[in-house]
Amino acid sequence: MFTGLCAFPLTPFRHEKIDFHAFEKLISNLKQANVDSICAMGSTGLYPYLKRDELAQVTESSVATANGTPVMVGIGSLRTYDVLKNAEVAQKAGAKALLLAPVSYHPLHEAEVLALYQRVTCEISVPLCIYENPGVTQFSFSDTLYTQVTQLPNVGAIKIPGMPFADADGNATGEARLFSLRNLVPEHVAIGVSGDKFGALGMQAGCDLWLSVLGGLFPNTVKTMIASTQSSSLQAVIAQSERLTPLWDLFARNKGGMRVMATAAAILGYTEANCLPHPLQPLQAEDKQKLEAILTQLSLD
């Protein structure tokens, strides 16, 4: 479950309802690419925007279309009560793992986050991936908290924020952080890298899996990058990632990859032109034109 490429597809909408026809095309693309796992309803999959019955329907559709490829489902919510209900629904619908960030409106204390994971891990029967996403949740995990939460039952992985794994001169810088994390978490808990700009270097530095927004639409591109980390030099991996700099810049300018991938999915004919639930919107004219040029130039697959 927690190795290689975990692809994060979009959950597309049409007229404020989930577009299951488009969604199943996206999942079929991932199945055909033979990704290691799929995270339906990660951040790109818009789990905070879905009602519980929609979460169940998307999980069922994902599992059926993936046809054996394991599916992880995001279950985050403001209240622990709703997180537990989401977990119950996702497991009944066939999810093989669950993804949980400490979602909040009021910033959470460490004790509150620990209590959340203690409660959830005691009531689930599939592995949990703990998701640190401070850009969204405004919460960062301390080393003490990582030690505590990864000792809980049913924790299978942590998803760490994107961070530089090499400096401007091409020197490796991420191994020290990974080494310290390995000493904090149990051996059976996988360490996953997020932030696609840092994904390839994270895998070469020793992360177990790449939880990828880009891989949700262009899985073969990410699989090729992962394969190169096993046989290429650090400089070659850096060059391969830097080739995608125009895309990473577009991600940064639009506060993440969700709007970029939604627009790309429409450009490629997977979805309607505006496939996001309001008030979310796809890229505006200038950035859309840049994305069209990027897709032509980079030949992503």
C-alpha cells in the first residue's frame, strides 16, 4: 500500500454534482498506468467539499474502477465525530487505507491533534496515513508528536510536507531529516513525500512513496521519475525535476496543484471546462494559456 507512486486524482464536478463519468476516466487512466495505489479524495480530490454520501459514492466508484489497485480515502473533517463517520463509510465502501490531516478552523493544540489520532486509530481496521499539511491546516508536527502518533495502532505511513532535498549546487540535504525521522517512527511506518517539486529528490533520499498530485493525471511521467531515482545520479534526478520548473511555478502561483490539474484535465478532455465546485475556479486566462504551452512543451504522460 505504501510504496512507489500513490496517485492523487481530481474529483471532478459538473453543475455542482460529482461527474462520475469523468472521474472514472481519470481512475481508469491510473489503472492502465499500473500505479501502486490511488488516493481518492486527497486534497486534490476535494474531500473537505464532499458530503458523507458523496464520499461513499466516490469510494465505491474508485474501488470498482481501480479493480484491484488499492485505494486510500481522505477522511478529514472539523469534528472528530465526523472523521469517525467518514472512516466508517470509507471502510464499508472498500477503502484499503485512510488519509487524515488535522483539519481545523481554529488552530489546534498538539494535545488535541494527538487525541484525534488516538481516537481514530482505535476505531479503524485499515492502515492510516497521517498527513502533515501545514499550508492548509496551519499545524506542524513536532518530533515529539511524530513519535507519539506513529506508535498508535493501525498507523501505516506519514505524509511529510515537501522540502528541499538538495541545495542549489546539487548537494544532497534531505538525508539528515529522513534519518532523524527514521529514528523517530517505527520501522513498519512508511515515510511518504508530498509536494511534487520535491518528490523525485525525496524518493532518491530514501522516502518509501511519492504521494503525487501530478501523478493523478500524468502517472507515467511520475513513474519514470521514480524509476530514475533508483539508477541515476543526484544531478540527473535534479535535472529531471527542474525540467518541470514551469509547472512547479504554476503550482506555486496558484497555491498548490489542484487548480492546475483541474484545468489540465479539462484541456485534455477528461472533464468539463469548469470541473470544480464553487467557489473554486480553474486557472484564469493568462495562467491557462501558460499551462497549455507547458503541456505542449513537456509532453507529460
